[in-house]
Amino acid sequence: MKPHPVLSNRTNLAIFSLVWSVIFGIQTFALIQLFSFNWVYALVDGLVYGILFYIFGLGLWFFIRFNETQKQSLLSMLVEHSTSVIVIVSIWVISGIYLITAIYPDNTPIQNFLWEAISWRYLNGFLMYIVLIMFYHLNNYFISIQQRQKKENDLMRTLKDTEINLLRSKLNPHFLFNSLNSLHALIQIDPDRASEMLLELSDYLRFSLHQDYKMLIPLDDEMKNLERYMSIETMRFGSKIGFEKVWKSSCSQLKIPALILQPLMENAIKYGLQGVPDKVYIKLTCTEEQGQLYIEIENNYDEKTAVRKGSGMGLYTVRKRLEILFKEFHLFKVEQKNNIFKVRIIIPQNVKTDE
């Protein structure tokens, strides 16, 4: 059930009261100037008719709300409004006449004026009825637009959450499957390192489970978890991985989507090791420029054997998350040159995401 647009809102009630005060102030002034009544009668007349229509105007909303719940043709609506305006305005005019007559029972000129001015009263009543009808219908239209917009926003947010969760559900099993395979192989040849790897994996997964993929966290927190991941990968591949981190101290507390760097690092390791005879060198660079966080991850690779089309699950996941979170499409870039594969991401700061 829709609330009354005037009675349920103090601001609307104040505006409604002010508007009708102005309208009947004009009517009071017109009685003095056009009909040469003294200001006392003009004020009484204005107050009586003003208060009556003020009350009728508030009650008219319930008629509008009832009609909205019924499926009606245009002709039916016109007939109902025509009947309504005649009935309401007639009650308003006649009630005013009898109330003012009761106040001035022995004043024949005023009583004669009240009956002679019926056509003028009806004209005023019709105009005010139309204004009220327009106000209520426009208010309903505005509210319906707001409600529709809210539903659309809620739906879009739900779709984004679903898409992000779908991306996460695809990525996590992939990483976990590779780690468990490596752990199984390591148990047989080096149980101590396998135990250490299991602890790192446990810490990494614990961190992952407690993060919302829509949340922005300090880069320091993200890097600590990335180091857990790199520790796991180092145990898997040993000396085949070289990792260098270069960043400015100002980057530490900048915000970044949780768990967004691990897919990039996994992508660098996976494709970097293809065809590389000795080891893959991975370099992570962080800079801050004009209120934005820039992160680059580059690695060497053998272009003759490594397939690099930029369409792997890890790269796709990162690109889509950035598009969904920040609603921009220039935040992800891939470059391949001179056997160096580079991924660059931009993280806007002081931007509200749909958390």
C-alpha cells in the first residue's frame, strides 16, 4: 500500500500547506479588490473555502489510489474523474455557502453574493481539482520510476555478484587442484617440505575464504597473501622461479580488489615455464600516479613454445572483475614484446564499488 504523498512526508506537507495558503491568499485579495468586501469578510471567506478544499484535497488521494488498483479504460477514467470533480466541487461550494451563512446569518448582501458567485466558485474548484490530480499522478509516476530504478539497480547488483562468484568458483578449484597434485608428489620425495607447503596452502585458503571478491583491501594485505602463494609455487617448482618486487612505499595502503594478483602470478608462472630452459623471472612493479594504483607483472617466456593469446582463465577473470567493480574498460592491458609478457592493471582509488 502506497503511503499518502503529503501526510507521510513533512516536507511535502509543508509545501502543500504553503501552496494552498498562497492560493487562498490570492482569493482573499481578489474578494477585496474585485468585489469590494472588507478584509474581515474576505479573510473569513478565504479561510472557510481554503480549509475545506485543503481537507478535500488530502482525501482526494485515496480516490486516486483506489483507481490505480483497478484496470480501467481511458473512457472509464474520464467518466469517474468527471463525476468526482462535480461531486467534490459541489460539496465544497455548498458547504462553504452554508458555513459562511451560519457565520453571517443576518447579512443579506453576503448571502446574495454567495449564491451569485457559485459559477466563479465552481470554476476555481475545477481548476484546483485539476492541479491536485496532476500533482498526485505526477507524484505516483515519479515514485514508480524510483522504484523501477531501485529494482533495476538491485537486479544489476545481483547479476554482478553472481558473475563474480561464478568467476571465483571457476578459479579456486583450478588453483587448488594444481596445488594438491604438487603436494601429493612432494609428500613422496620430501615430507618436510610437503608439510610446510600444506601450512602455507592452509593459510592462503583461509585468507581467500574470508575475502569478498567485491571488497577493496590494502595492497599490503594482498601482498602478504601473494607471498604465501609464491611460497607454495616455489616449493612446487624450486629454483625455476625468480621473483622480484619493486614498489614505492606510498603504495602500501592503497586499495586493491582482494585476491586479484594471484591469477596474474599463476598465469606468469604457467606460461613462463613453457619452453624456458632454466627459469622464469617474474617482476611485480607498483606505482601511484594521479590518485590511481598501477601494477605491472612481467615475465620472460619462449615465444616459440608458449601459447599467449591473453585469453586464459586467470587473465579473463581479472579483466572481468575490474570491469564489473569499476565499470571501466581500460583498466587491463596485455603487452608482448621481445620475449617479455606484461600485464598491466589500473586500480582507481577513492571510488565506491558495489559492496
